[in-house]
Amino acid sequence: MEAFSDGVFAIAITLLVLELEVPSPDDEQAVFELLVGNWPAYLAHVVSFATIGAVWFAHTVITEYLDRANSTLIRLNLLLLMVVAFLPYPTRLLATYIGHTGPERVAAVIYGANLLLAAVLVGVMWRYALHEGLVRPDAADEDIRTLSKRLTPGLAGYLVMIVLGIFLPVVAVFGYLVIAIFIIVPFRELRQHRTRAE
């Protein structure tokens, strides 16, 4: 399950770069203007890359704590992979319509809904694994509580950003990036390390 999932994550994250188009202008100045003017595509790429990385990171941590998997967990995993594999499409929508007043709101909401669904499925997988006793028996209770807490804040964050996307789509997109960074970067561990060092 882990090997297959890693392959899907790798393909999805690689497909994102195919959405970045190379401009074909008449002169060098036009190349620079087109590259600068293509900032929505770069923003969408960075946010989607970070988000897929965050989902992969959470998925990897979950699988490290698993003792075994049953058929239901594997099906939940497939649903998660379907959502992750779909992400290049809303990324393209976002890159295309940022800057267009009406459509950018729709694109930002669709994009956020895709991210929220991925976060929900990661959380459901973890909660299901806990409920069914699929987690390693030697896993520390504190580690389990910490992981459960780390997975939960993203859900509320995505809901807030989806609503914000209706009014301020670009701000919401940066919010999605902040959520991904929060999942990837172990701020709590960094604080603990800094405290021990002092």
C-alpha cells in the first residue's frame, strides 16, 4: 500500500510542472513580461507542490505507525490517492483564472474543496486505523495524540480559506500554502529543540 501510494504521490507532484507553459514571444523583453505575468501559474504550482508534499508527509507518518492494513483502509487509501491525483486539474483552473474577478472565486473554492477533501481523507484513514486497532501496539500514546492533533487543525484551516476564497481568492491561496507549511515543518519539535538548547 505504501509503495503504490508513494508512486501516485510522485506522479501527481510531477504532473504539476506540466501546467507551467513556456512563452513564445517575439523579443527578449516580451519573454520577461510573459514570465512575470505568469505569476498565478507559479503560485498555484508552489501551493499544490507543498500541499501534495504535506499530504504525502502525513500519509508516510500514518503508514509508519501501522501494524497492518485491512481492505477498508486500503479502499480509503485509494480514495485519498484519487483526490491527490486530481489536484493538477484544480491547480490549472487556479493558474488560469487568478486575476479574473468572477472565475477566480470559483477556481479558489474548487481548489480549496479538493484540498479539504484530501485532508479529511487523511484524517479518516488515521481515525479508522486507530479505531480498528491497526496501529502498532508499541506506539507511544503521546505520539498518537500528537499525530491526531497535527492532522486536525488543517481541516478548520481549509474551511476558513474556502470561505475566504469567495471574497479574497489570492489571500486564500496563500492561506493554503501556510497550512501546507504548518503540516510539513515540525514547529513544535523546533521549539522543543530550541528550549533544550537554551
